[in-house]
Amino acid sequence: MTDLNREQILEDLSCNSGTPGKKILWLRNNSPAFTLIETILVIVIAGFVVSLVAPNLIKTYEKVQAAAEEQKLVDVLSSVQMKSFLRKTQYQIVLDKNTLLINGTPVNVNFEYINFSPLKLIFDENGFPTVKKIPYQVIGQDREIDVWL
């Protein structure tokens, strides 16, 4: 390559900086990449969207968990009622805070979102309960469950 060709190539790739005799070489990067500012902007926007959506997702998750616990409670009560009728045996259920005891034995059900007022419920030999409704709280809301299933 001759000096003349090299000068011509440098002149084609450079631009005049306005100062005589000085040329700035601008090379173009053709790689498909994001700049740091673009990346930071995307992260900030994503963080903002997550901060708007996260509280609603947490509340929805808690409501779903509470509904699952309520269904567990209904299932346990209907099971004890059925056993009482079929076995012709009396069953005593004690509810207090977030625990459930059947004939003095704790049930392996964890109630995180449900709290009970102290209550004693007895299913007689025919499966009939002594109490018609059980009051309880779910995430601060007062509710009742009908025991006459």
C-alpha cells in the first residue's frame, strides 16, 4: 500500500475538526449493542412497573392463601361430621387462635391467615353439631362458616 492510498483512506474515514492540520478519526462500531444509558433506562422503567404491580400481587396471593385455608377448614369439619355419623361416635373440636384440636389431638393443618375466637364444638353420634356457625377472622375481616354442611 502506498502512502498516497493510506492518506486517501484516512481522509475518507476522518472528518475535519476545524483545526487546520488536525483530523479526528471516527470509527463506526457496527455491533448491535445497547448503550449504558439505554440499559439503565430500561432497568429504571422495569423497577417502576414492578413497584406499581407488586403490592397488588401480594394482596392477591394472601387472598388466595386465605381462601385455601377456609376450604381446608370446611373439609376438616365435613370429614369430622361424616366420621361422627358413620362411627356413631361423639367428636369434640376446639378452636383457639390459629389451632384446631379434634378430641384433644392437634390437626396437621396450619392456619396462617385464619384466627378463631375460643370455641368448643361437639358433633354428636348422629353427626349434628352443637353450634350452627363458627365465627373467625380472615386477614382482619370477620366471617362465619355454616357448620350445618
